[in-house]
Amino acid sequence: MNQNSDVRTETSVLQINPAVSDMALHTFITRRMNATRNLLETFSRIKLEDTDDCDVSHVADCLCLLLEDSRQAMGVLGERLLQQDVDYFVGQRP
């Protein structure tokens, strides 16, 4: 496979396990957000004139993947929390 080929698709290959706990999902998100922050911090200290264009592209691709994983997981966690609120308030009706 060509290293430079863009293999992004509209169809998700990986799916979030619906049985995973909210805490495990939160940990998943936190680890990816911390990795993103750490990589950005490291990259911000590098002199761009000392890098190849492909280096910048590789870092940007990595950051996009980490952020997309986090975004999708946060969407699932958000839906769960919203549903818990709905269930709670519906249960409070006389």
C-alpha cells in the first residue's frame, strides 16, 4: 500500500463497544486528548525550517486521527448523558 494514499472513508471501520462503561469511554477520550496536547506542545517547539514538508503532514494526520477518535467518543458519551437526564426527568413525573 502506498504510504501517501488517503484511506479515509465515509464508513466507520472501528466502532465503540455499546457495553463499555462511561468511565472507560471518558478515559479513552482523555488519553487521546492528552496525546494530542502533548504532540502539539512538542511540535510547537520544533523549528519548521528544520523539518520536511512530509513531517508536518504526518504530524497533522496524526492529530486529526486523535481528534476524530475523541470527537466521536465524546458524541457517544454526550448522547448517553443526555439520555440519562431524560430518563431521570421522565421518572420524576407523578
